[in-house]
Amino acid sequence: MAADETSIKVSAASRDRLAVLASERGTTLRSLVEELAQGTPTRAEYAERAELARAELASALGNAPSPEAEAKARDLLERLGASLQGPQATA
């Protein structure tokens, strides 16, 4: 194992499921986990993105959207995301 590598412990069932998911995507389990770790924003990164979006909207529209407008937009995006992910997203 290289100096910058480590291992993680998961249940055998989780390992097997990850292996199936990786296989279905045509990748390795290692690549699947690395993609998840690198491709999933942290809460702090989401907050930073939201602040940048508010600033951009304020610049384009002359003022920032109200909390109610933000809530409606968030709800719409969550519903769109769920519909793109399919039935497992609602489980």
C-alpha cells in the first residue's frame, strides 16, 4: 500500500453492494468510493455555493431572493433530483 493510501472497514454486505454498484458502472470499488468522496460536497461547500449563488442573483436581479423564494427553488431542485435518480431516491 502506498504512503498516501489507507483502508476503511465496512460490513461484508456493504462491501458486496459497493462491488455490485461499481461493476454496474463499469468501474472499480476503489474508484466508486473515491468518486463519492471527491464528488460529494460537504455542508460547508454547499453553504459556500449557496452564498455565491445568492450574490450572483443579487447582482443580476438587483436584490437577493427572499427566503420563501429560496425555499421554493430548493424544493423544486430536490424534486427534480429525485425524479432524475429514479424510484430508489424516495426509498
